[in-house]
Amino acid sequence: MTTANVSFTPKDVMALREKTGLGMMDCKAALAEANGDMAKAEEILRTKMRGKMDTRTERTTAEGRVNIAISGSDAAIVEVQCETDFTARNADFQKMVGDVTQLALKAAPGTVAANDAIKKRVDDVRITTGENMSFKRGEHLKGGQFGSYLHHDGKRGALVQVEGGTVVGV
């Protein structure tokens, strides 16, 4: 496909590259296929890379992070796994785990399933890193008071829910 009649600039290619974290040639080809439409090009890249990443799901995800969020009478704890500790320490991965925790806070109380929003957020980072990763588990608690512990390496954590009051004068 030629790009002679397509209206996009090198700045558009660079902007798409910065947004997706993918290579310049992939971004240029996607923009050409989308006739310069940035949103459509991003979706083309997402679909193409998701298909490529789906072939890597057999790779073990033994690393990852646990995250906890407490907001008023709600709390959530989630675990997202990846292949390497290098990725687990990556700032983009850690931000994604935080975003997934916030999405878990918006879910119905109980066990949190990987809904479309969670899958999309995990896929965003999975595609840019080239690593297999997945939402492992999550829980949304409601009511009472909460205490939490998150180990310094982010691999272990605990969330405690306490309901009831105190007994005075015992």
C-alpha cells in the first residue's frame, strides 16, 4: 500500500508511537491502513498486537504485583502476573496494576472478574512490553474498616476487614 494519498505526517507517526510504545514502522503502516485516522490506527495496532500476544499465552507468568486500594467503606486487593521481575518493577506495569485496582473498586463487592476494562488495561501494557501477563485475581470488600499490608517487593499483601464496635468497660 502506498502512502501518497494518505494525510499524516512524521509527527503523527511519532505521536502514535509514543502513545502505543510500538515501533515506528508498525505505527506508520497502521496510519497508512487507517488513512491517517489516529484512533483507527491505534485500534488496528491493538488488534494486530493482541493476536500476536495471544500466541504467547503458554509462557509462564510467575512474577507480578499485588496492590491494595482503600476508599471509605470500600477496599480492593488485586494480583496481576507477568513473566519477569524486570517487568513487575517497570513503572508502566505498576501504574497499570494501580489502575486495575481502581477498576476493582468500581466492581460489585465480592470476587472481581477480569471485565473488559480490566482486560483492556492489562492488554495495553502486555502489548507494549511483549510479555505474557494476566489478571490473576481480585476481591472487592465493602463495609467496616480496613487494615492492609503490602510487602516491599509488591509480591505479597494482605487486606483485613473489621466490622463491629468495641466493648467499653470490660
